[in-house]
Amino acid sequence: MSRGMGPLPLLQAVREALGDERDPRLALYVHVPFCSSKCHFCDWVTDIPVQRLRSGSTQRSPYVTALCDQIRFYGPQLTRLGYRPEVMYWGGGTPTRLTGAEMTAVRNALDDAFDLSELRQWSVETTPNDLRPDTLETMRELGVTRVSVGVQSLNPYQLRKAGRAHSREQALAAVPMLRRAGIDEFNVDLISSFPGEARESFEETLRTVLALDPPHVSVYPYRATPKTVMAMQLDREFVEAHDQHSMIDSYEMAMDLLGAAGYHEYCHGYWVRDARHEDQDGNFKYDLAGDKIGFGSGAESIIGHHLLWNENSKYAQYLLSPRDFSSAHRFSADAPDRLTAPVGGALMTREGVDFARFRRLTGLDFQQVRATPYFVRWFGLLERCGGRFVETGHSLRLDRATIHRAYITHLAYTMAHGLAPERA
């Protein structure tokens, strides 16, 4: 099915999938497509007009209403089918653009719809300029346990080039503000190899962040995504991209600094200080353990062997009928490209693709999927980029010593050639 899927076909699909061995754990994702600025590198909001992206509370009200309706409809149905949310992530966009009353309304809808007694983590994304003491107080009262702060850079010039709305000073103030609010579990997001940014600039950012002693740090090598401002600037040669060697050099510098500071990398780009918190901070965004349900325009779900999506470009449709998904596809080896995100994400983790979990999530045999021309080309490209696959009787992963070089070389290659795996 490629067109929109309504609630009854979806729930029937979930019931049909219950005959398989299934993990009842559920990941919740809540999408908040509002920001104070449209960053030049961000591909999450490329289809959202700036005026709507920066909407005030009055303009956001119909969205919050639709979001709560969608949650209250699907939550009880999924609960009756045996699902129990274990982790919840609010992303966007910038969820902290919501007022305290709006956050409370969404949380109330979630409480009405789900049994959240087994929820072990609730993480919320923010930017330094949208982080305020009153917002943090509301978040703590509602039960938020973890915050991810999008810092990206501490270089004022680079922040302007990237279209960020925050300053260096606001970024540096974010960590002590979180600690004063009693939120001790948080992540600082950084981007390496921004076009035109010198290695020394990124190193200064990282060293300054490490001096703040955050429990978790994410480092993403820059990725030029079509339709973003920065990608168009690269195409027009207004800015110059780093080559793969300098991208690898910057990332390996980050690896050295983070390792020397006592962090370890449990997933490519994700670094944690205390190994005891790895499962808490861990792989919930990439793990193939259980299904996930995404609420909101722009959210993706994997439920009952289906990939479901509410497209940001169909925002008006979402407001009118939030119970219908704008696209829905049953996973199939005939359309292997729809498995790119779950397989690619799993390969970035230490465990890789677990064959039994893959079957439970998608209904497919991984070896059959792996043999498709799409995956043969993709995996072949990863190997040509320097990756080494390690296979056991139950899983396939990338060798930890080569994954960063393979990933970054693959990234640089596709940035230069504009190739998706099936065309590589």
C-alpha cells in the first residue's frame, strides 16, 4: 500500500503481525515542527515554510490539537495489543518552542492513551536559545529525564553561517542551567567538518564542551542534504566542502579527545562517559528491538511490519485528518530502499543488525534482503570505502575499527557524486 493508510487497515496489520515472536516494548516519538530559525544544514524541516516554522502559540494551536487527537486515538489501541512504551523522544524542530501549557496538553494526552509506568527515559531536544528556567521547571514537573542540546559549534562566525539562532554565550550557559534545574542526564550535539570551518575551530569547540563535563556528547560529520541552504551553497561553490581525508582527520581528533576524557563510543557518533548509563542513553533511536510509533506531521513509524509516515509537506492534511498516515508501506524485499534507515542505523551501533530482531520488526529474512541488488551495491560501496563486515550466525555488523572511516568516506563520496546506494 503506497497511499495514505487509515486507522482500521493499520490496526488490522498490527493484529496480523502478532502471530510472530514480538517484543512488546514500544518507542514513542513526538514530532514538533517548530523552530526559532531555519538552520542552513538541517534536513528535518526543509519542506516547512519559514513563517510556519516560526509560528507563535496561536498558529501552533491547531497542530497541538491534532497531535493530541492522534495520540488519544492510537495509544489505547496499541496498549490493548500489548505494547508498553519504554522510551520516549520529543524531536523536531525544537520541542521547547512549545509553551508550558502546550507541553502539558501533549503529556496529558500521552497519559490518557498509554500505560507509561514502564517508561525509563523521556528525552527532549532543545536549542540553547530556547532553553529557559521556566521551561525546564515545566519539563521536570512533567517527568522529562534527559535533554539533548543542539550546540553544533561555539564559533560565532560558524553559527551565523549555519543559520543558528543562538550565540556562543547561550550555548555555554545551557549546561549549568540544566544542572541547576536538576537534569543531570543530557547530551550536547556537535557537528564536525562544517564547510569552511578549520579543524582548529572545531577542536576549540570540542575542548570547551568537554571542560563542561557533559555525560553524553554526539559528534556528527557534516552531511550535505539536498534542498538545505548549505547544500545549495556548496553546489554554487559559495562555500567549499572538506574532502574525506580532512573529514576523517577531524573526526579522529574528536575520537582522541573524547577517549582521553573517559568517553566511549557505543554507536557511531554517540559518546557516553559512564558505561553504566549506556543502556539508559543508548541505542533506542536505532535499536531493532521493538516497534516505534511516531506522532505528528513529519513523524515516522514502524508498526506491524509497516513503514508509516506523515509527511511535513502535507501539514494541512495532517491537521484535518491526524488519524490517517500520508504514506504506508508493508516492508518487502521488492522495495529494499525502505529498509535503508533501520539497517543503516543498526549498522552504526556496536551490535549491528540482529537477524532475529530484524525479522520480528520487518517480517523479512535479512539474508533475503541482503541479496537484493540494492543492498549488494550499498554494502559493496561500504566495503570499497574501507568498511569491514563482521558476521556471526545471528548478526552482521561493521568492524568498530573501520566504521568511522567507512561512514565518512561513504558520506564524502555521496556528497561528491550525489548517489544513493542503488545508483552507486
